[in-house]
Amino acid sequence: MTSDWPKGSVTMAASAAFPQSLAYITASVAGLAVFLFLSSLLLVSNPLSSTVQEYFYKVDTLKVILPAVIPKNQTDTYSNVDAGDNKSLPSGSDFELKPTSLSGINGSVSEGVRYYLPSGSESNVEVPNSNKELREDSMKKDGHVQVPAGNTEMKEELQKNDRVADVKDLGIKNPASVDEELAKGAKVSEASSVPSGPDPKLKSGGETSYAASQEVPTMTGSDDSGCDLFKGTWFYDPLGPMYTNNSCPVITRMQNCQGNGRPDREYESYRWKPSQCDLPRFDAKKFLELMRGKTIAFIGDSVARNQMESLLCLLWQVEVPRNQGNRRMHRYYFRSTSTKIVRMWSSWLVHQTPEAIDFAPEGVTKVHLDTPDENFMEFVPTFDVVVLSSGHWFAKQSVYVLNNEIVGGRLWWPDKSREAKINNIEAFGASVENIVASIVTHPNFTGLAILRSYSPSHYEGGAWDTGGSCTGKTRPLEPEQMVKNDNIDKMHEKQMTGFLRGIQKKSNKSKFVMMDITGVFSYRHDGHPGPFRSLDPNKRTQFGPDGKPPPQDCLHWCMPGPVDTWNELVLEIIRREYEGKKSSSS
């Protein structure tokens, strides 16, 4: 059987089809090249990665969860006057960031609190066991997500979720919904001369009257380094605090006033305005940049811890630090600038021992007023900024020793035939003189030391153990409401005297600054936890039928609250020191 195709026809047909296939391939390659070229131009002007990331992660990218970081044993020993043990802050293996999934946000959480991870638009925040490249593009001042203008889809997604899980065992309340927060923010931004919220108040810091004002003072920076930061007024700032009790996980339970059920929160929004200059709102990025490669150490009692936690909360809103501490030294490391925040416990700032001395038996604390506390002094050369504070432990039982001789005591003096040479207030002054002199004569310390003056308490109608109270205080005091407190005035006076005497012995290249907040904060009786020092749902918060006040804390400070101003002052002091050195050297 022969084929109908002529000989050679197959070859001819193949050769006829080949040019068509070659042309098709050539055209396809050319088209692909054009496509790739146009795509590359499009990617340059509008990167695909951001679009893909937004598509896949959407709101979850903005809702990275900070794992449960409540320590296993975060119990701060409280003895009415002060809280003072080395367990007040988590450390070591008891305080580790453990990954927590996004599931269960609206459900019950038994293992701890979940917090939103705040992040600044320029901060590279490391999140353990999570995508380290995920970053928030923007955030609100209190650590909550700020929805970009026009992104209605994202806003609707955010409105479907609570910002923080409700934790029954810790009593943390869910904050307002996102749309309510956005509404508040809109009202603030729309306000001009008359801000939203309660009428702004200006209150005296000791020189002018507490008068209503229709204009919030300008809070821009000031180049006037000679301005006295401690004379001015308190005013109501409608922008509110820089963080919330839900956006900072290191607040000690007794300072978490909102978490403990305090019903009012106006006290969070009063800020300090010096008379001759401005005290800017705390700028976390500015602080970290000024402290690049440096260490700041808070040394003192539980009020010093209160201030250190406040600083951590302020910085936490732009970067989450690594905990690198232990029970002796609590230390947090901010990777972006290699900044370290340290806290060391020292209740008296001077050496103390329970050992028997002369007629004082073993067990009673012996405070050696002429010997600095060696537990922190050995580390002083490694610190660039040291913030010292003390005073309240001089109300506790103790024996005062000078030159190895017992010279006085507090709530202890068994031999009435012997005469005590000094009381607790004079002992406080002697301890301040000694520690200041020890710092300014240390041959290896060249940094900046700040002595925060005595923090006033506000027990009215008695002392902490005799029915004193600050219940129901919601606003700063007005000048006519001020009541002279002889004990606070005397403690402050002795501290100032001790500081001046100690500084006269200066022999090194360090710089020492007195941060005199005593008078400024005498007006802030509203900033203490009062009866809201615990989570107990059955706690008494009102005066009883017999007029007896509930147990309360009128010494430490709520967070957020007035204590944040201390760190605004610290930042301004540091700015003046480091920027002043930079300008003078250039």
C-alpha cells in the first residue's frame, strides 16, 4: 500500500511549519520582555512587597501581640510606708518573653495578660519567635494602632476586635473600642483654643494661683538651659498620658490604679509647665538617641522602682527591650541604640547590716550613715547616668551608726539612760551628704548623677498607720488647699543641706544635679493609688460608717500618672547635659 503523500512531502510540511513556530516563540519572548520591563517600572514607584504584606497580614500585622510577660512571682512586699524587696521586678528566668498566638484575643486568658506590641515607625522591634520583619507603620501616642487616613477596610477590621484580652484573674479591663478612641482623637485634633475634656486648669507650683485658662501652654522644646524647671504650674493636657495600664506590662500591681478599679482618670492628664520655658512631652526616640550606647541606673527604694517602671513604660511604646537582669540588678536592653536601663535596690543608699553592735542586738537594722552602700557603688563607674533617691525608709525601725558608734535610732531605743545624738531626719541628711560625697569623689565616675528630692506622701487626717487617707482626691490641690507638712519640709531641708555639703567635696569630672520635685509634687495628692492599691474585688474604697478610711497607699504613684513627669524632667536634664557638651565642643 502506497501513501497518497508525495515523496518528501513530510519534510516539506515540517519545514513549512517551522518558520511559523519560530515567529511565535520570538513574539512571546519579546512580549515577556516588555511585560517584565513595565513591571519593574511599576515596582520602583509602588513596591509590590508592601501590597503583598498588607494583603496577607492586613490587621494582624498591626496587631502583633506581646506575649504574657507577667512574672511568676511579681509580689511587691508592701508595708504601708514603702515597698522594698528585691522581688518587686521580674528578672532572670522568671521574666521571659514567650510567644503567644493571635488566637483567643476575645476569649478568656488564664495564663497571663496579652498586650499589643507598640512600635514606632522608625524602630526595629525584635519579637521573639515571630516574623522580625513585621513593623507597624504608625501608632497612637498611647501605644494603640493609628489607622492610616482613608483606609476604611482596616478601620472596620480593627473595630471588630478588642485591643486587649480581658483577664479575669488579674482584673485588667478591656479598654474602649477602637472607634471610640478614634473619636476621642478626632475631638482632640479638632480642638484649638478650647481643648476637649474637662476645662483646662492651670495650678500653682508655689507662685501663681490655680486659675482657669482657655489655652493650653505651648509644650515645644526650649533652648533656655538656665530656666528653673521646678517653678511653674500644673495644667490639664487633653492629649492624655503617653501610655495606658494596658500598653505597658511592667507596671507593678499596686501602681496599676486603673487595673485595680479606680473609677476616675483625670489625674493621668495633668502635666507640669515651668514658668520661663517649656517641658516637652516625653520623646522616647529622643531619649534613646541621647542615651545611645549608655546606661542609666535608678538606685533607691520602691519609689525609685516606681520611676524606673515609668521610664520603661514610656520607652516601651517605641521599642520592646530585652530583659537581661537578675535579682541583684534589673537591667533592660534597647537594641536599636544599645541603651540600658538599670535598677538596683538600696533602701537607705548607705551600708546597712543586721549584725549586733554595742548595745544594739542582732536583727535590728543598723544603718551606717558614713559608709555608702557597697552593693551598688562598685557598679557606679559603669553607669553614664545615675538617678538616686531615698528617704522613706528612715521612717522604719533602725539604728543609726557613725564611726562605728550608735548615735540614734528610729522606733528603737531600749536604754533611756543613754542620749540619742540624732533623730531620723538628721540621719537622713547625714546619709545624703555621704552618698553625694562618695559619688563626686569616686575616681572612676565621670558621668551625670541626679538626686531626686524627697517624694511627698499625702496622708491626711493621720499617718499611714493611724488612719491617714487620700481617698477621693481626683485633681491637683489648689494653693489655698495646701496644708503644711512639717515632716516633709524637714526631710526636704535636710536632704538639700546634705546635698550641698556633699557636693563641696567634689574632686572628679562628674556632674551632679538636684532634681527638686518635692514642692512641685506636694500638689499632686490625686496621683496616689489610695485604696486602689490591690485587685481585691471586695476591697473597701470608701470611708466606713464610723468615718474610718479604707487601707490605702498615699506614697507611691499611679501609672500612668504624675510620676511620668519625673522622667520628662530627667530627659530635659540629660538633654541639657549632652546637647550642651556637643554644642560647646563643636
